[in-house]
Amino acid sequence: DSFLVCLIIYPVLTAVYGFAYWDSSSFVQGPVDFLLSWVAPAAAIVLFWIYRQATPGKIAIGAHIVDAMTGGKPSTRQLLIRYVGYYVSTIPLFLGMIWVAFDPRKQGWHDKMAGTVVVRKKAGAPRAVQFGSGST
């Protein structure tokens, strides 16, 4: 997903700010940079989650986000908490993301905060999935 975003955003930022954009040590170069680097990607991700329950990367692998208690579509509130949870998960050395490898339900901190889980369609016979407080 990030690669696709970069393919779209970086040429626009270079066109607006010139090649000096890449040499600058400023965190944000200006309003266009803030809009394209922070606001647009956040909006795109949350909108994909709301309407498709997945970003393009998850869609490509047949995965989608569901409510961890019901297995149904997560609420907009849950998805917004999940997005903020990405920052919480990454700030302490990406520990919240690494957590997925050790969690029985494969939930990162962002999923635990939001009450969501990512599920993936697998080939073959369907298997029962337990939602709620139990493990899958």
C-alpha cells in the first residue's frame, strides 16, 4: 500500500516543491506536503477500510478487517481507533506490529485497541472461526 501511495505522492511533491524537497531537513515542507503526506493517505486508508474493509494490499491477498467480537463489519469508530493505533504500535520500536507474530489471534496493538482482527480467505474447506474473547 505504501509503495502505491509513494508512486502517486512523490512526483506531485517534486513538481510542487522541486528537487530541493528531497534535500530539506524539515519535517513538513508546506501545506501541500502536509495534505499529500499526512491527510490524504490517512483519509484514503480509512475510506478503504470503511467501504472495502481492506486496503489494496489486503484485497490482493484476500484479507479483510472484521469486528473481533462478531466477525461482522467494524464500525467507523473502530476503524478510526485502529488507524490511531498504528501510531501507538509503531512508536515503541514497532513492538505493536511485531506483536502480531506472537499473538494467538494475530492481532497487533492497533487491532486490540479497536476490537478488530484481520481474517483471510483460504482455499479449501471452510474452517470454523471463534469470535469473542476466545482464540481462533
